[in-house]
Amino acid sequence: MRIAAPVLACVLTLIVGSLFFASLGHDPLPTLYAFFIEPLSSMNGLSEWLLKASPLILIACGLAIGFRANVWNIGAEGQFTMGAIAASGVGLFWPNPESALLLPLMFLAGMAAGMAWAAIPAFLRSRMNTNEILVTLMMTYIATLFLSYLVHGPWRDPAGFNYPQTALLPAAAMFQSFDPAYRLNSSIFITVVAVLLMWLFTDRSFLGYKMSVSGAAPLAARYAGFRESAAVWIGLLAGGAAAGIAGMAEAAGPLGQLSPQISPGYGFAAIIVAFIGRLNAFGIVLGGLLMSLLFLGGEGVQMTLALPSALTRIFQGILLFFLLAADFFIFYRIRLVRPVKDAPALETAR
Amino acid sequence: MQPRLELRNISKRYPGVVANDDVSLTIQPGEIHAVLGENGAGKSTLMKIIYGAAQADSGEIYCDGNLIAAHNPAMSRSLGIEMVYQHFALFESVSVVENIALSASSAFNLPSLAEKIRELSLRYGMPIDPHRQVHDLSVGERQRVEIVRCLLQAPKLLILDEPTSVLTPQAVVKLFGTLRQLAAEGCSIVYISHKLDEVQELCDTATVLRNGKVTGTARPKETTSLELARMMVGSRLPEMHVSPAAPSEKPVLEVRNLSAKARDHFGVDLEDVSFNVHGGEIVGLAGVSGNGQAELIALLSGERRHAQGDAIKINGTAAAALRPDERRRLGLAFVPEERLGRGAVPSHTLWENAVLTAHRFGTVRNGLVDRRRAAAFATGIIDRFKVKANGPDATAQSLSGGNLQKFIVGREIALAPKLLLVSQPTWGVDVGASAFIRQTIVDLSRAGTAVFVVSEELDELFEICDRLLVICKGRVSPPLVRTSTDREEIGLLMTGRTMGKDQTGGSSVALQD
């Protein structure tokens, strides 16, 4: 049944999506074709598909480690942004722009920045018992505004015609594309390694075991002496590290520079990916590919059929809604309760 | 006479188990009828079928001579069948009358309902103030609320599931008085229990179940407990062997002047608790539930830590400030009262639950869980403790309470502890398994382990303990040697009174039942 829920949610999303297209005056079948099939029918489409799936999968793997322990990091978008900022900072200002160490240093900087941004809610939660959902979310807005400040102010490219963006990163600070014609680059291997590490951690390691006990039965974790604060720290830092690395790979890959909008909402979409994937490493790969297709298809129909760009978000929302609903109906049963007949007595009670 | 309730050839099958096999029984109006049996004998399934919460695969139920065709709990209530569950379903933060109103199926008027509650509870000799908050009530009083809730429906048949498991001996006497009065007025009572002495004292007839089948019907007052026990567990009635204790010279567990504030409004403050447990002996803690046992055991296990490190010493090491896993490194093992969610993770398999506390025993290597070893460890427990489970891959929640308890006790004993803490070792566990668990605990102690047992069953404590402590309102009595004390002395200490000598001081303390 745990597998059935995502499948059911996808089918329902397609049905509601079709109704939606019909209501906008488009024939559903060709539109669905344009949305889901056309993007994958070219080499460039496939490249873009994997390119967008990669950060989603990477971030979702990190988040799922926390989610399994009931640590709700909703702020991957902010950690992604901070990772991109830190990595770009190293790439732009490192004294030797041709150093072979540049890319590894940017990787470390991105990871550290993502973790540092997640460490703040972790500290607040474990020390002051604040709600990490709220804190991580609010930290996202701080990160976004910080990025905006940098690209409008101190980091703005002097030769950039006053556009709010940084200078381009030097070549040594960029991942190489597999083929100059397409944008897909070697950073995808980072995601492959992350998926394998995530699987090893959750399915095989003792630390992952402790985390799953914390999530499934907090009293049993306390009984066994597993530290609650450890679950909070590991859960948030794993999500922060993954999001930070994803931000670095985005800056050092398709973007090549910072601008106010560096993410089409990867950090939030990854939450949906983690749940569609049932918090399982290989499920997350499938979930990420699906979510990436939604991004691509949304862009596609926007261009070819002039449908609104909000469509992508709407599809994401419908999908998550149906997934949660399907889970709910699998675990609970609805029963109608008839109202009481002799209501007068209740009247006197009032 | 027309029987109040008649079950004819009831059978109920679950995948892999026959829960009830051709069960027939007849209950007359005004009869107190015991249903005796071990856990897993099919008592609960049968009660669910009578109450309509489960449907029989075959067989018929007649109430007052009429066949009940489509059965469900609403139908039961309209027929006058009510049930008092073993674990109460009361909301702590509202008053008695509000609790009862919440469960009313029809509309109600609060002031008149309160008046009815007062009247009914007085008539049956179990007075309750309808406006008191439930969290202020003792367990015995809470049970009265549950019973009054049923009585308000003017039941013709009342089902009670293990009603005495949380009561003091004195409160049991009062409950029995109420039940006899009800029966005298014509209400039939089904009394589910595994306590033979109570059934013999209270019940007119008994139907004994074993493996889903009726193994006998008896008049308990005219039958010996040995005969009843044989019917329940077959010929394999285990006997306890308790050899004399040989306590170690130095105590393994030392508790010195331990005081602690309750963590929440409903808890109990511990005041100046001191006692020792030596290797090779079993020390029991008696008391009515909710007098500080939960707080004390959490402080001993490390689930709650204490700033004053030397208030608790394990093998001479100050341990009160240590975490549970650090105390386990000093040789502690612990069987908690809640099996699901505390002693075991419900959704995890048995091998995963073995890793929970056995991770220092070869099931984790280089930071990775060794699945094969964990499975072997779990299989070892399953075999040695005869846990009925579908192998190490069965989830903890798929096991019956008694079997999961055997697994948890087995796991903790397999850790070869120097100090074993056990809370409610046989709560809800059937006679056969209880005897086995008790014997295992005794054997462990005779091999040199210090054992500390918290239990609400006095019989159990008298059976296995060498010394007894009594807890009341967060204070622990000086130790009593089992062979030189009796149930009466313990019972009085449980209610906060001392023996005869100190009459004036004792009488000012309210009886907690």
C-alpha cells in the first residue's frame, strides 16, 4: 500500500490536470502529450530532465534523513541559496582563478554554508525547543534577501550594465558539460554518490537505525538512550549539507553566476520528492525524475501553448495533496455518524 | 428460565489462527459468569463478538431468546450490553460528569446527568463526586467512573475485562460488593480474568477457554484452583522454584536520599527515597499505580536524569546523571511497563528491535548494523523464550502482548545484566507465560544478578521477591523481608498507613482506593 499511494496520487493528478487543461480551453490529450512526453523526445530535453532532477534528488536525499526522524527541515531553499552564495564567493574571489583546487574548495564551501544555515535551527531546537519548521522556513527568507543584497550591492558585476548579477565564474570554477551542446554536467555524479550514501545510511548504518527509532517511537529512543538532540542535529545538518552542495552545483553548473533568482523552488519541490519517494533512496530517484518532468513540461507548455507558468506549481501542489490524501485514506477509514434524534434535551442543556 | 445471553457454536478465524473454535456458553439473568483463559486463548475475541465489535464466522448469538442477526456495538448498547475495558478511556483534564457526557450516545442535560451519577454511585456503594476533575481521582475511582458510565445505560449484561489489575486489595473488596448488588438486581455479569482466587470468590459459573476452545465449565466455588488452572493451561502447569537468596556483600544498586519533582501536573514528587539492591536477590516495589513508581523507574533507568550524580549508584559508580546507554554499559538492563513504543518500536521487526538495546553485543560492527547477527540474536531469543512469532522478520506490533513481553524480557536477559530493572513483568501476560517469566527472573537473580521489580500484583511480588518495599505518595517504606511480612501489612502501607502502633498519624491519611 505504501507503493500504491504515490501511483494513485500520480493518476489522480493526471486526471485533475486534464480537467484543468480542458477548463482552459485546451484539448487534454495533446496538452498532456506536450507536458509529459514532448520534453523527453529530444537529446536536449533528456539533458535538461536529468539536469533538473539532479538537485531535486540530492536535496531530497538529505531532507529524507531528517524526515525519517521526524525532524522537519522545510528550509532547504535557504540552505541551497547559502550554499550557492558561499561557493560563488570562493569561485569569484579566490586569489588564483585557475587553481585546480577551486572546484573542490567551492564544494566544501557550499556544503559548509548549507550546514551552517541549518545549524541555527538545529541549535535552537535542541537547546530552546523551538519549532524547526518555522525557523527553517524563516531562515529561507533571510537567505533569499541576503542573496538579493549581495547581487544588488557589493557583489554586483561592475561590467554588468547594472544588472543585479555577479561576474561570471572562471572556467576552473565550473563543472564541465559532457557535451558543449547540452547543459548536463559532471555534477550529476555527486547526486549518484549521495543516493548511494543515503541508502547506506538509512538501510545499513547504526546511526540511521537510531534515527529511524527516534522517528518511529521517541520513547523507545529515550529508553535505549539514543540522544534526541543527535537526531535533530544529524537530520538538519544532512539536509543542509545536501542543499548546500546542490546550490554549489547549480552555481558552478548551469548558472555560472549569481542573480536574485537562482532556484526555481528546488528546495521546496524536494520536500515533495522526498515524500513521493517514501523517504527511500531509490524512491527519491523516481520522485525526482517525475518532479523534474513537471518543471520541464510546465516550461514547455508555457512556450508552445501559452499556458501560464503557475501551472508547474499547481501540478506540484495537486500531486502533494493527492499523495497526502491517499496516505490518509489508506491508514484511516471515514465513517458517517448520524446526528442524535432527541435534540430537545440538548436545547435545555444550553 | 430464558437465558440472558446464549452463544451457540461461535467460531472465528483470523489468518493463521483460530481465535474461537465452536464456543458455546449460556449466561442467566443475575449470574456472574467468569471467562477464564490465558492470553491468546480467545477471551478478547469472544468478548468482541459478544459486544459486536467483531463478527463471528459462524454460530449464533441469542439475547433474551432473540437471535441477534446483524451485530455491532450500537446494537449491543440498545440491547443493554455494556463493557468496561481494562484500560480506561477518560479525559484527564475535565470533570467526571463531562467525561460521561462525552460518551453519551444521545443528547444530555449536564446538571441532571450529574445528579443521576451521584444517585447511582451512592446506590451501588461507590460514591463519586461528579464535579471532580478526573486527574484528581485514584485509579479505583476512575474505574468507578467507567462502571457508572455503563450503569447509566441500565445494562442487562455488563462485561468487565480484568477489572482488578490496578486495584488495592481493599478496593477489590468494594468492587465485588458492587458487582454482587448488581447481580442481585438481575444484571448479568461477564467477568474476564486470569486470577483464580477472585473468580472463586465472586463468580457463580466459569467457562474456561484454551486455544480458542471451551475446555470446561465449572462452578468455581466448588472447584479447586488447581483444577481450574489445569483447564486453563492444560497439563503443563509450571511450578516455581525459588531457592534461598545468597545476596552479594556489596550492593549493586544504591539509592540514597533521592528526591525529585514531578515532571508534569499529573505526576508525583519523590521524597527522600533510599534503598539497596544486592546481587543475587530480588527486591520488589509494591504500591497502587500512580504513587511515584513511574517517576522512580524513569530515574533508575536513566530515561530521566538527576543532577545529584551519587543519588543513584550502580556497582559503586555514581549514575544518576548518566544517560540510559551509559548506565547500560555499567551492566543495567531494563524491561519497561509499556511494551509497544517504549520497550519496542511497534513498526520495526523483531531483529531491528533486538538491535535497540543489544547493539553492543555484536549486532553492530563498524557503525553498520549486521543484519545476519541481529536476526540470529532475535532468533535465539525467540527459541529460548518460546516467543510465538513469525520469525525475526515479524513486526513487534504483530505479536500478542504476552509474546512481546517474553521477547523484551528475553532480550534484556540476553544482555547478561548485573542489574535488571523490571516494571510490571507479567501485566496482561497469561498464566503459563507469567510463570515462565517469573522463573526466568528468579534464575537470573540466583546466578548473581541484582533484580528490582515494580509490580501492582502483590501475589507476584510475594512469589518471587526476597525483600519488599512499598511506595505511597512518592515515599518508599523501609524494606520488609518477604518471609516475615504479610499482605495485610503491605496493603496498609500501600494506602499510606502504618501498622497499628501509630493509629493517630495513620488515620489522617485518606484511603487511596
